[in-house]
Amino acid sequence: MRKRFEPQLILGQLPIEETPIPIKSRGSLAPLVASLKEIFIVAQWNERVFEILERKILWHKKQTGRPGMNLWQIFVLAQVRLCLNITYDELHDLANHHTLIRQLMGVETDFGYEKVKFEYQNILDNVSLLDDATVKELNDVIVAFGHSVFKKKETETLRLKTDSFVVKSNVHFPTDYNLLLDCARKSLDSVQGFLEKYPCMAQWRKISNWYAELKNMMRTLSRASISGGMCKEQRIKVATKKYLKKAYALQKKLQTTKAIFPSNDLIDMALHLELQHYMNLLDKHIDLVNRRLLKGETIPHHEKMFSIFEEYTEWITKGKRHPNVELGKNTAITTDHYHLIVDYHVMDHETDSEIVIPLFKRIITKYLVASWSFDRGFWNKDNKQKLMVDIANVIMPRKGKKNKSESEEENQKIFKKFKNKHSAIESNINELEHHGLDRCPDRSYDHFKRYIGLAVCAYNLKRIGKQLLDQERAEIISRNQATKVAA
């Protein structure tokens, strides 16, 4: 059974609460360690964190069995990965060799004693146990902890700012013909899985030729599409016809040989399901390439796919010159005047103006809000009127032409003051992007949302840690000055 942490120290083990904080460090790790250490030491916060982790990870587990990685180690490793914006390979190396992180996890020992080591897959599997809903609960606790550090009065109201940005999926730039190659390649990979398990099958002896010829034809079509010169349209059609002829041949061969693939166990069944999935996508993209390049049709946006691996990916155009197109998901964050992210939301085919009312309902039940600023993208008459019932200052510039009263409102001193301060959220977004939220390397939509949540938690912990270190430095300076005066 998993434990919250290991309360009984073994011989030579260094206590978590005695983890040294490098006060002079200007990196991201020292503030993170400072805030995590404070959460562990203060019962009010560690109790709430462990309750959330137990409810997610242990609710369906028996009270017996191997202990596994404890909850505190999972929490620490998840935050370290996103704070430092590192891969699981780098996280594995730090977990086994970085003294500061190991002591914070409760596994570091003095020189001469046996060292606890973690396997790569062990770290990957355990950090992946967290989901988006759990991470949101953890972030609420972290924000409450941050307010206890920053706030001078419990009843102090917050000045909020909301903006959205694109978190990119880990996908290549999509075209109909390179997505068709992806479908063909993954279909052949499924066939290769059968061939490796059943080497005696003779129907696919030239499978390597299928890979090579399809790739060469796709590249020929790509070169014809991006190059200029005379008879460009004719060259594109010739290359497309050859490419589609080969794709049709593959489609026919897959259909005829699929029935002879064995179905002896669960692995075979999984391979069959995978093969059928990619064959369906192959059919779809053969049709799209044929309609667009040979028949000259304009494909409706809702029929397009932008990745066969990360199917949740959206094509997002925000009207910027660079980048003019982004592939991923819009994400809205709401920060307070301490620069803590009090709420985040991954937008699934939603516009900025559509999320304001649900966001307002989440925020108003948790915090006292004095002002709230948005940019023009969030404007809607109903949105503004709803917020103004409970919030004194709602800064939401109108889209398009303004009437007289709206012009007068936006020219007021208080409106301009909060509107000018709204740009501070851009620096928060930039900091998030430099700590992992420029592109998500994790696969699947659930992991995409969890990755964003962990990045927000790590960002908040680092902000709180900076404040804790500043307070500690101020105390050291004060003590030194008092010592000099006494001397």
C-alpha cells in the first residue's frame, strides 16, 4: 500500500524538513523547493494536498501489497518536471542523482549508506496517475497557500486579469497528403506487429518497399505543390494520381489480408483494432486528397483533421503576423495582482467570449474580487452586465464601434488605469511558455490537459517560493544589521 510519505527514517536518511535551500540561487529550482518544503512542514497545507492525492490514487486500492512510490514523491516529481521544463529522461536522472531533489523526496542518505534508485518507467507511470481534475484541486490549495504568504489581510480583495493563449500540440504541420502518408505508415506498422509475432506469414514480404514508395511519392507531390514554374497544376495532378494509385493498392491489399491475420490473444485483438482505426483514417484521407487536388473542391473545415495522433488538435488563427497559424488548444488563465494563476481552462472549440460566464461562476464562489480586466476578445454585452452585478470594476473593452456612453466609460481614469495594468498578464503567459507551455510533448487529450495543469501548479509554486526566499533574505539582512548595532 502507498504511504503519504515515509515517517520512519532509516539509518543515514536525511529528513525532508531539513532540506537546505540555496538562497543565493537565481534558478527556478530553489523557489520551487522552498515552497514545496513549506507545504510539507505546515500541517494545514500538507493535509489538504495528501487528501486530494489519496482520493485520486488510493480510493480503489487495497490496504495490502507493495508500497510503491509514495504520494509526496509523486507530487514533487510532477512539479519538478514542469518547473524545469524537462523530459522524463532528465527527470529520471535528477531523481537518482540530484541531492537537493532527493532529500526533498525523502530518499537521500549520507555518504556510505545504500541509495534508493528509481526506474524510468516507475517515474513515468506514477506521475501519469494524476489527472486534470485532481491537478485543478491541487492548484486551488496552492493558490490558498500563496495567498497566506502574500496577503496581509484575510479579507483583502483580488484584482484579476484574464487572457488566453495557444498551447501547441506536438504535431507536424498538416497537409492532406502528408496525413495520408501517416495513415499508410501506421497501417503498415500494425501489419509489421503481426509479422514480428508470426514470422511465417508470407503475404507482406515486400513491406519495406511499401514504406519507401509511398514516402517517395508523397515527397514528389510535396515538391510539385511548393515549387513554381510552367504547368504546375498538371505536375501536381500527375503526382497526385500516382500517389493515390499506390494508396488505393495498399487499401485493397489491407482489406484482402486483414481477415487472415490471427486473433489468438489480447495482443492480436489490440493489433486488429489499431489496424482498423488507421485503415478508416486511410480511407478518409484518400478521399480528401482526391477531392481537393484532383476535383478542385474546397474541403469544409469540420471535415479536416490536423493530426491523426493528437486528434483533439485545432487550427487556430488569431490574426497575428507571427505566428499566423497555431496548432493546439486555446487556454485561458486568470491571474491576481500577486501574479498567481487562480484559474485556468482548456478551451475545446470555444471562443473567448463563451467562457466568461462559467469562469465568473467558478471564481466568484472562491474569492473576493475588486476588479477584473479582459481584452476585447472576451467582450459581450451580457457578459459585462452579469459581471458588473458582483464586481465593482469590470474592464472589458468593446469590440468595434462604441456609442457615447461606452466611449465615456473607456476614457475614465479608473478604466484606463486597470486597462494599462492588464498587460502584466502577458509576462505571466511568457513565463509559462518558457517553463513548458509552449508545446505539450505528452500524448492524448487527457494528458494534454494534465500537462497544462501541472505547469500552472509549478508556476504558482515558483512564484510563492520566490516570495518565501525574499522574506528569508530580508530576515537575514535584518538580523545582520541588528548584530552590527548591538556590537
